[in-house]
Amino acid sequence: MKKIAYIEIDTHAEIAQAFMDIMQGAEDFKVDYYFSKKIKDQINEADAEVFLSDSSMILDQLKNRQYDLVIIGTVHRFFNTFLAITNKYNTAIIAHNLNFTKASRVELIKSVFKGDIIYRMKLWWKEGLLYATKVYQNSKSLVVLDEELMSQRHQFLPLFYTRNFERIQNESQIIVIPGGVSQKRRDYHHIFKTIQNLKSDKKYEFVFLGKATGHELKQLEKLSSDLPQNISVTHFSERVSAGDFEKWMQKADLLWCPIQQETEFFSIKEIYGKTKMTGNLGDSIAYGKLAVFPENYSSKLNFILPEKHNIFEQLNEFQNTHFDFQTSYSKKEVQKKLEELLYKLI
């Protein structure tokens, strides 16, 4: 049996949960999970072996055990700690922002003065920010969560599988827009304008499945009050609970994902679908839902529908579009592909 350590002491609890879920029942691998308290509090541990950890403890914790592979879920801080791990162990890092992984020292230094300077100075002086690129270079393997981002250096780590749940027949057509309601990474102005101009006798319910604040919340409140009776909007002014997220994703007839093509990580430009994955891709697979993405989003996946000029004609057309998620993304199939990759990494 091969032994793996999975470390997440930074950000991506949802990815750690996905890895834990897909590895459940894997007979050839034993995985120990090392989570910070912030991550551990968000995880459903089931019967997994989970250790509380942080950047000051993790090296000592790894030293006492023999692992065939160490997987690091996020390297967006604690660079000096992770550099020490890549120097000592067979390491695979999940890369979330590909341009960041190859940023020069000059780019990293410049980025310190373009955002939250106090936080970024801390990363520079105390956590080894200038080692960031070296950590990725040192790692034996880099893995990505979107097949479109594969390259000679980046291998595909399959995690997302389609769950089984009872399909719900809705009275209205329910269009879910998953993610925090912020113009920063998604074009909500486009969605508000499109809904406002909708002319239809059919019943539609648009669910903004993420916390809305500030200007976007005011726009949603105004939009809700101006719509005809057959069109409704559901939104949240507080963080969406796991239960609410699950309920609405299961009810959704379609996902609408107005992703901005360009974004930034640490003031370094990233492009969704080319250098960065969107979490909406995992949402679509996990819940077996077709998803409308912007036309300029690069994807060859058949369940991603490029948005057309008249999206509401497209909403009617999608009912005749079918994708067999259970064949391509069953847990058994995804777990098999993941195990094949893990053997290669070891």
C-alpha cells in the first residue's frame, strides 16, 4: 500500500474535500491529511486520518512518517516552508494560477506594492515570497484540475465526479449563477441587464448563489422589485450555507457562469480557461448540470455551452441538449484515473 500526505494549510478547503471524497474506498493508497484549523473546520472528515497542522509544525510531522508522495494543495504563502518540503520529499503541487508559478523575482517584488502592502510585505519578509517560483520549480510534479490546462509540465489531477441524487421537476425554469456576487471576477452587470430586458411568458427563477454586498446587492434588490410576475430573483446577503448551496445546485436546470476572461492573482494577470481554472467547472461536473460560459472562454468540453447573443433562445434550446455525466464522470471512473496518475507521480 502506498502512503500519501495531503497538505492544505492555506486556502482551498473545497479541493481538499474533493480529494478526500474521491479517495474514499481506494484500496491501494493510505492518505494522511494535514490541515490548518481554518481548513479543518470546513471539512467533513468522515473516517479519514486528519492531523491539525500549520507552517511551524508540518516539517516535524512529515519527518516522523515515511510517505511515497506529498501533495500540497495550495502554495500561495508559507513559501519558505514549502521549499523545505520540496527539497526533502517527492512532492506534487496543485497549481491554481499558472502565470504566478513562473513569475520572476522582479514581478514578485513589484506585486508587493500593488495590493495589500502590509500583508504582502509579511509574505516577503517572513514567509519567503521570493522563493515562490523556486518552490514550483523544485516540485517533482505540478498538477492542474482542468484538462484544458495540461502541458508537458502540468499533469491533470482528476478529482470531480458526478454525484447521484434525485432529479427535481421544477415549476419554473431555475437558472443558477454560482459564486460570490462580485463584478471583480464575473460580469454581473451583463446578467442584470439581460434579465431586466427579458421578454417571455415562461416562468424563470434566477438564483444568485453566493453572498452579495455593496453595489451588486443594491442592484439585485432594485432588479427584484422591477420584474414581471413570471420572473423572480433569489439572492443572499449573507454567506450561503452548505445546505442552501446543495439544495439550489440540485434544483438547477442550468448554470449560468458569466466569468470575466481576465483576472489577477497577486497582481499578476491570469486568464480563465488558459492559465487558471474556474470553480464553476467543478460545480457543473459535481451536480451534472450543463453550464453556459462566455463565448470567449476556451473549452472543448461538451457540457460547457458558449453563450449566444440571445441567451434566452439558448435556454429553450438547451432542453434538447444532453450530456451523459454518469458515463464520463462516475466516481468509479474518476477514481480509476486518479489512481493511475498517483502511481505515475510516485
